[in-house]
Amino acid sequence: MQAEMPATSRSGGRALALLIWLIPVVLVAFGTRHWMPPLASEHGAGIDRMLRYLMFTVGTMLILGHLVLGYFIWRFSGQSRVTHRLLSHAAERRLSLIPVILMTLIAEGGVFALGLPVWQKFYGSAPPETMLVEVTGEQFAWNLRYAGNDGVLGRTDARLITDDNPLGVDPKDPASRDDIVWLGVLRLPVNRPVRIQLRSKDVLHSFFIPSLRVKQDAVPGMTIDIWFVPTQIGNFEIACAQLCGFGHFQMRGVVSVMSPEDFDKWKADAPTFGSGL
């Protein structure tokens, strides 16, 4: 005859099963909340779509796993010994392949299908009318340089870096004279593509604008190009998402997305690199 466990053990097992069933309910309650900042870029819709896909698929598997585990604990926690024949090794291997295949389809098939178009848009070729801005991270600030009316950034040289010339812009290069060098506030016109040339002067930084769904490491010795289209007027935080030293918490900036008219006025009034020579 099948030996039964004491009632206290059975009650403890069922309480554990209820707790296991409760966990996904709490997680779903938090996971379905609107936890991302309001979207303010064109490509960000694709990123949000991929995140929702992952939350739904992985969340569904989490719920199913907890339901099954809770059922087993509820059903069999009162038994003192195993009463069912164990599977053969061959059957265990076959059943183990099911979650492997399922996770591969979710992680690779789904993410690639949804993510590659966004990746191509973010890192691919920008439209001809795209505005060019160089963003250089350093401990602990964001240096900004806009191409002037010629649309070309002047040459830089690390040997030319001084307190008055933090980017080492070459004053002998004619293309540099109309460049606009700024600090901390990235001003952009709304609904116009912008190409960012991302650099670092010292250590690894991470250029992160949550509302625009922009995040890219700034690597010393490399120039990394990304482009995007801001779609909402307003001010949005720039954060450094990579620990870069004791002053990391101070490395904040602002993206100020403006109307085209306000941006053109600001750019016309902003001092150029050549005006300070």
C-alpha cells in the first residue's frame, strides 16, 4: 500500500504550491505596467515591439513552468516515496530537446526577425539630409561638435587638446572654422535624421537616451556611427550607462529637441570654433 505523509507535511506542500502559483501572478502584475519612458524617436517603436515580444513569450513560459511545478508539488507532496516509473534515459533526452528547440525559436527566430530591421535602421546608412553631430565622452561630461554650413567636421588631433580646445580641433583645417563646439546639451531639430559620431577621450562610456531608445558604448580609439530621428519636442536625459569612474554619477546631459525654426535660430547664433581664434 502507498504510505501517506502526515497531514502537516501535506499542508506544507500545498502551501508551497500556492506560493509558487502566486509568484508569476505578482510578476505579471509588475510586468504589464508601463515601465518604459514615453517614446520620442522613430526607430524606438521597433525596440519596444521587440521588448513586448520577449516579455510575452518568456512570461508565458514562466507562467506555464510555475503552473506545472505547483501542480506536481500539490499532487504529490503527500507521498512518502516515488510511485511512478521514471522515464528512460532516451525519453529524458527527447523531452529535454523540446525546451531547447522552443527557446531557440523564441530567442533566435523571434528576436532576429524583429530586431534585425531595427539594427539595420540604427546602424545602417543615413539619409542624405541627415545632420551630423560628434559626441565625445570624457570623465565626466559629454562634448558635442556640430558640423557647420559645410556639413563637414574639421580634423582633430589628440596632441592639440587643451583646456580651451577639449576636442583637439585643428585650427588650421578650414573645415573646422564653422564647427560648433558645445558641452552637455545636445540640441536637435524634431523629425530630422541625425547621425551621431560617437567617441571617447579616456575610458569606456555608454551614450544612453532612454526616451529615444538610444544606447551605444563609446569606446576609446573608435568612432562609432549611429543615426536616429527624434519625433517629440522636449528635453530628455542623456545618461552614461557604463561605470566610468568616481564621478560617473555626474555624467549627465540633456537632449533638447526643438522645432526646426528654433534650432536654426540657435545654430545661427551659436559661436563657431573659428570665432574664438
